[in-house]
Amino acid sequence: MPNRVYEAELIRLQAELVRAQEWVKAENQRVVVVFEGRDAAGKGGTVKRITEYLSPRNTRIVALPTPTERERSQWYFQRYVEHLPAGGEITLFDRSWYNRAGVEWVMGFCTPHEHRRFLHQCPIFERLLVEDGIMLRKYWFSVSDSEQQRRFASRLNDPMRQWKLSPMDLESITRWEDYSRAKDEMMVHTDIPEAPWYVVESDSKKRARLNMIAHLLSTIPYVDVPLPALALPDRPPPQGYQRPPREHTTYVPDHSASLG
């Protein structure tokens, strides 16, 4: 896809996202978007494009770290519940409660009983969210093994993106089929009418971003919200204020002056 086509459509979709956010605020709606998929499938990049022009007061990204010892003793869904949106808010989960059906199960971080209990409770939990009025959208980013390998290799020697690689990510290469089986089983239990899974083909990051954002917008019944008319007021005349001498303040050095 040519960059000019991609950029033009992306900015159009981002403008629609701003309109959708205004509707969510005005109608006191609650939206939850779950991003799941294999490592390096393009989830994070899509989340960044979605939030680029949205207000962080109303749209939040949730990417939780490894659970603490206390969190491990809680009901599994408990630490995710506290991040659910209030009225007028959108929450984007960059990985979510589905960790239990994926990395935790494949890597042996949960027991078979905990895994079975998750597959039983998850549809109930999500039906409760939807029943309470939350708009829940779930996206699985699907990437081929060859494309994932290429993206891992490109990160390996890129100091700006090495932080995206972890030993767990690299081990996922050797457990490709295990993750595939875990995903298939997860889909059987959690692809429910109230909260279906939507699969995003993501070997092309540009197409994946456009397709996912366009689909998300198509599932939200937003309309234009009239905004209050704004006008810059005239500045009042000076009333004798004197700025303190510059030497009394510590300024950031002018690094830019040293550039060629």
C-alpha cells in the first residue's frame, strides 16, 4: 500500500475516532477494546494510532505487568475489573485477561484447573460486562510464523525497539504450535454472540491498522455531537505586571543551538 494512500485513510479514520470519542463522552457510554494476538503481531502500533489524537482523560491504555503475589491470590479477573471504564470513557487493553488462555497456559504459569476455570468463567464475565451496558470489542491480531520471525529479527539489532523483545517472546518461536492450540481452544469457549472475536490479518501492519480501526468504528453507533462555539477572548490591557529578571530562573540549556 502506498504511503500516501495509507496516511490519508489513517488520518480520516483518526478524525472519526475523535468524533466517536465525543459521542461516548456525551452519551456517557463505556467502551472496552481488547487487543490480543501473537508477539509482534502489531497490537501496540495499532493502539498508538488509535489514541494519537484522542484525549487521555477519556481514553486510556491498560497494559498490566506481571501480577504481584497479592494479585495472584485474588479472583483472576479482579485486577482487570478496576481498570474498566466509567461513563464517557474508552479503555484499550493491550493484552488482557486472556493472558491466562495464552502465555500463562502455554508456559505453565497456571494449573490445568485454573485454565479450565478461566475458560468456564470468561464467557460469564464478559456477558456480565455486556449486560451492564459496556460495549466490549475483542480483536485477535493474526501474523504468520515467517513474518513474526522477520519482525523479531529486525528488533534484535534495533536499540530503539530491543525493549519489545523478552526471553518469553523468543521462546514463543519454539512453541508456535502450542500457542496455536491454546488460541484455538480459547476461541471455542470465548467466541460468544454477546462478545465475538474479530480476527485481524496483520502480516501487513498498515492494512491491519486501517482494517481494525474501520471495523471498530463500524460497531459503535456514534453520531456527530454538537460542540460549544468557542472564540478567543480579547486580551485585557496591561496592568503593570513586571516579569522577574531572567537570571533569577533556571532555564533548560539551548541544546538546539548546537545543532548544524
